[in-house]
Amino acid sequence: MITVDLAETSVRDLNQRLHKLPKDTNERAWRVVNPKGAHALVAGLDAPIEVTIDGHPGYYCAGMNKEATVIVNGHCGVGLAENMMSGEVRVKGNASDAAGATGRGGLLVVEGDAGLRCGISMKGIDIVVAGSVGHMSAFMAQTGSLVVCGDVGSSFGDSIYEARLYVQGKVESLGADCIEKKMTPHHLAKLEKLLKRAGIEADARRFRRYGSARRLYNFHVDNVDAY
Amino acid sequence: MCGIVGLFLKNPSMRPKLGKHLRTMLIEMTERGPDSAGIAVYHRPAAGKSSKLTLFNADPKFPWREVGGQLGQALDTEVDFEVKANHAVMTVGADDEIVRDWLRQNHPEIRVMGYGRLMEVYKDMGLPAEVADRYGLAGMEGTHAIGHTRMATESAVTTEHSHPFTAASDMCLVHNGSLSNHNNMRKWLKKRGHIFETDNDSEVAARYFAQRLSEGASLKEALEAGLADLDGFYTFTMGTRDGFAVLRDAFACKPAVLAETDDWVAMASEYRSIANLPGADKAKVWAPAPSVVYTWEVKAAA
């Protein structure tokens, strides 16, 4: 395990060192201490390494992650794992706003709560939140899954495309074109698999499923007066 | 973009280090606001019925001693003053309203930055570290303090346009965001006797809360009223003589982090400002929820 102390090393030096690792590197286990809210920590990783961060990182932690596994023993700032491509990011504490925003792949697990706009514009990422999420979560979500074991704030899934949303707790309100859908055996199996992959203990049968009513896809003649 | 920091000490033994901690917090917000910075510190109370005013004139050779002498003679009272760069803290044995009236009539070139019994307000152009050190923030003790680092969007970069804004005795407000109905609110407040010193939307918010407090609202009630009346984006942090409050608008697109330990409560735009406080790694850390008023009160000095 290689330990990097951010009290002595700059974020830029750490990130550059990680970016230079070849795919077949033997330096696979990293530990980062004293993050103290620094921005863009371990962003842009592109190798199958495992990085553990002890403390609270700031904005855009593990952004654009590819293949790497990032574990945060703390809370994360805005834009956690933004535009993640693959790999896994796991936060033991809470995540702030826009966690997993625009994510294209991989798995994001938040063991605490996530803030506002979780999974906004998600494009294929799987997000599992053990706690609750705030308002405007899954706004314009395109593909992928968002699983929330707790409650969800207002305007959930507003203007959603084809992402799958699963909620165990209460939903304050649904956004435009987001509706509750039937939990089929197919979806139940998918959810069970995802919870297991995320290592979150929850009974998939207690979740409700939400998704797109697909009424915003095409122009509707009833709306002609609006133009 | 702007940066906000606030520190409220629950443990009296930390009070001598209030300024030192706030300085560290403020400097961490340099990237969010390098144009100008301001601080309000709830510092040593003026004795008896005296009031304390923080005054500003851009001229570094401004004759503060003469003004102090004239003021003392006019009001037949003692005037103490301490000059810090282009600011002067005046302690006067009279009500702050009388002093402010006299200054307005006799020295309109002086700007009153803050007034009350405890609060001192310093704001100036430059990087947060320069501003903090120009006014000796690190050496200031007290119960609570608020700071702001400004990257201007709606109005000019001047000392006057910098935050915090004061609109009542020992009350100040810092704001990250922009209000969209400030013109209407300004008219509404002018009708109620408020005299505006800048065209800054944040001054409108400060005067709005002062108005509600003067109508008898508690700190919490005043901020809750703001949720209905102030339209726009905001994270506010407000200080009063014995209170400290945080509020975000319903959309909450301006960032804010709160942290609390047994010893202190800290507010900042980002966690990195809080990270260096003693015990920050063990603190309860959370994002203040939209449209929820958070308040803390100073307990009687132990």
C-alpha cells in the first residue's frame, strides 16, 4: 500500500502520479490522507487500482473515473464521481449535491445520504444510496439505475428518459413525465443483483419502481396552443 | 461566485482564538472571491451604555483624531478611537443612532461600516489574506464572526460594495447569490424609512431582515419571512448580538456546509474552510437543507 499525505503532497502531484500508472501496474493499492476538502481528488483515474481516501474530499472527487475503485472514509463535496465511465466509487459517509452527475458507467455507492440533484443527467451509471437523496434527483436521467433506500425529495426524475429508479422510502413529489411503474419479476431480479453488488442490505421487494411515462418524447397535438 | 465563512464558538475557552480560526477559514475561500473581503467580529463589548462604530474613509491620512474631538465636543461625551489602516473603531458614550446622525450631517465623507455594542466590521479590496492581516483579524477575540470573499457579479468592486452589510445595531449579513426582486424590495424598504448606501442586492436583504427584526420578529422568524419575500438565489449567513443564522433558498444552488462539535459551529461555502478547525475531522458535517432556517444563540458568558 502506497500512502500519500496531502499535507505534504499537492493534489496535482498525486493526480499526475496516478494518471501515469500503466494499466498493468503493480502499484495497485493506494491510500490518501489529509484530503481536507481538496477539489478534484483522484479525478481522471484510468487503471484498475484501488484508492482509499481517509477524510473528507471536496468537489469532483473521483470524477471521470475509469476502471479504478475509490473508497472514501468520509463525506464528499459537490459532483462526486461526476461523469464516471466505469469502476466503483464508494463513500462511507454522505455525498453533497450532484453525486454521479452525467455518469456513463460503473457503480457509485453512497452509504450515507446524497444531497440535491443526485444522478442528474445520468447516462448509464448505477447509483445506490443507502440513505436519502434531495430534490431534483435523476433530473433528465437517460439510462442506468438509481436506487434509494431512504426517502427522495421533490421533483424526482423530472424530464426523465429511460433510467430506472427504485425507492424504498417516501417520494416527496414526482417531476414532469416521471411515473410509478409496476415492479416486474425482471426488475426485481435486477434490483436484487444491484443491491448485492453494492453490498447494501435491503429487501428488494419493499422498493417501488419509477420511470418515464414517455409523454415528452414527441410533440403532442393537444399542446399546439402553447406555441 | 463568492465565499462565505462563519464561526460560532460554544466553548468560551476558544474565544481568544476566534480571529485566528476565522482568518484560516477566510483564506481557504480565496479562490471563490479574490476581489475583496470583509469580516464582522463580535468582539469586546463597549463599556456601559457606550456604542462602538467601525468607520471607513479611503484616505490613509484621514484626520480621525480631529473628527473624534469634534464628535466628543458636540455630544459632550468621551470618544475613544483606534485606527486600523483606512478604518477606525470609535467607542462613544452615546447611542449609535445619535452618533450616526451627527456623522451624516457633519462628515458625510465617512462611511459607517458597522455599529452596535460588540460588532466590528472591516471590509476592503484585495485578497482575503491581505484584508485579514491589514485589520489584525488573527488577534481578535470574541464569540462569533462572519466573513465573506467576493467575486462580484451584480455591482462594482469597491470597499462599499463588499460584504458584510450592516442594517441594524450589531447585525450583519453576508450573501452568496443574487436577488431578482431587489428593486421592488428596495422601494418597499425606502417607504419604511431605510436609507440605502449602495445599489447592491445584498444590502437590500440586510435591510429587509433588519426591518423584520425591528418589527419584533425573532432571528428565525425574520429569516423565515425572507423565504416568502426575497426572490432569487442565496445562501445567507447572519450575525446578531447573540445569534448566528444560516439560510439557503429553495433551489439551494449556492453551496453551503455546516459543521458542529461540542465546541463550535462553523459555516462555509465549502468544507475546505472548515477542515483546519480543531476537531473538524470528528465534527458532524452536513449540507443545510433548502428553505430551512438554522440558528444558534450565544449563552450567557460563562
